[in-house]
Amino acid sequence: MSHPSAAVPAGSAAAPRTGAHRFSAVISRIAEEMAARDDHGAPADYIPMLAGVDPRRFGMAVAEPDGTVYGVGDWRQPFSTQSISKVFALALALSLDGERIWRGVGREPSGNPFNSLVQLEYENGIPRNPFINAGALVVTDRLQALTGDAAGQVRELLRTESGNPAIDFVPEVAGSEAAHGDRNAALAHFMASYGNITLPVPELLSAYFRQCSIEASCADLALSAGFLARHGVRADGSALLTRSQAKQVNAVMLTCGTYDAAGEFAYRVGLPGKSGVGGGIIAIVPGECTLCVWSPGLDRRGNSVAGVAALDRFTTLTGLSVF
């Protein structure tokens, strides 16, 4: 694994500020501990491009509010963001549509797998939260209706906030998800029957699968999510969200960001976080930093085994959490 290294703030030629390495020893130690693990889980096997990734790979990045970013291991290696993209779609929908987005999606933990249909019938087609697949489909539906290109808007936000114009979709991943997309189609059709989906389902699914196929690195994602550590303020100083909206996103990440393991994640890590089946997890320390960790081996709930362990160690070693 490579040693931690510092980068200049995104979009800036200035040198990193003094103290930019304050987490370097911590994340180096964490990387060594993760390399020594016996249990790494297994990559997602239903997406061929993910199934073959070595589950022992590990990267971790920390971005401070001024845009200084540093990391360890495979922190510059792009990976499939998958459900991490849901955070950015929700932020954009909130910024454009305000409180109206919550008319079609709740803010409560689901207690069920991320692709479950069980609760929708009992709750009249209103998904529990925006981070399970049904809720993310509602958010994408609204964002597509508002912008005409939901996936493109998510990609642009990631490119702008990270300063990396190379962030892009991976058509092969989107195609794999479409080929195995029957359950997502069922979710969308079921919600459409309640009037909670406005787009034609094939158009919605195409936008959703493209959004989930975006590839980015730990460094990219730690920088891109920085507005949540800066209480809604983007890298250029403009506001993407109000302070209250940023608080809302962080709160829903804490309670719902790791599917039906959200309680365990809050117990172990104590930070707002969002995972994806590509093996990535972003986590927010409001006012302090944003983290992204990647290790493609997953547990049975779809969360990175080493990623959760690494974030657990980070909050333990630094004492930084929201509690």
C-alpha cells in the first residue's frame, strides 16, 4: 500500500495548509490493520464487473473543509459508486425542489433489505427513505423531471466538487444492472400504480442505472461530499443546500445510509454514512472532514466489511463522531 500523501485544495494552486497531515498517522495505522484482516467479505456477484475485484483491495481518503485531501492505499483508484450516488441525487433534488421531495419518500429506517418490496404495499407506495432502492427511484424520478438528465446532473456535481472532469459513467456496469433489473422495475411499476412515479418506467430505470454506474475514487468522493461537512456550502463558496437541508441529509444518512445495518453502523462508527455495493462508503464529520473508504468485499447486507471496520477504527482513534 502507498503511504498517505497530501494534495492541494481542489481547483487551487495553493499549498496545503499547515496541519494537513493531522490524520495521516491514523489512516496509515488503519490501512495496516485492514491488510492484516482475515475476513474481507465477498464482492457483489450480480454485476460481472464488480464480481472479479480483489476483496483485499483497500483505499481511504480524508478531505478537510478547505479542500485539502490525503489518503492511503488505493485512494486514487476509481470504483463503482453504486448507491453512494443516491446522496448526491438527494442533495440536488432538495436544492431544486425543497421540501416537496418528502411528499413521495419518507425519512425512516426500513429494517428490510435495500431492494425489498415488502413495505410498499402497506404504506401506499411511499418508500421509507431515499436510500433504499424504492426511495432512490422516487428521488431520481423527481430529479429527472426537474432537470431532464438526473444522471448527468449527479455526474456534473461530482466532477465540479472533486475537480476531476474524468469522472464518468461505465456503460458496461449500467448494462449489467439493467440485465438484472427486474426487482427495480417491479418497485418502479408498483409505485407508479400509486401515482408516486411520473416518468415512464423504462426512462426512469435507464437514468437510475446510469447514475449508479458512475466511477469515482475515494479522493473524488471525499471531496465531492465536502458540502455536507461545510453545512451545505460548495467548494467554490456558493450554497448547494441550506444549513438545515445539509443537516437533513446527514441525519437520513445516519439513520438509513447503510440499509438494514444502519443501527449497527451508528453504534460502531457514529457518523452519517452512505455505502454502495461497489464497496465504497462515505462518512461525514460535520465541520471537520469528509471520509471515503473503499474495499469491495461486502457483508450479507451489502456493506463493505473492511470499510465499516476502518471507519469504526477512525472514530475510535480520533474521538471524532457526532456523539
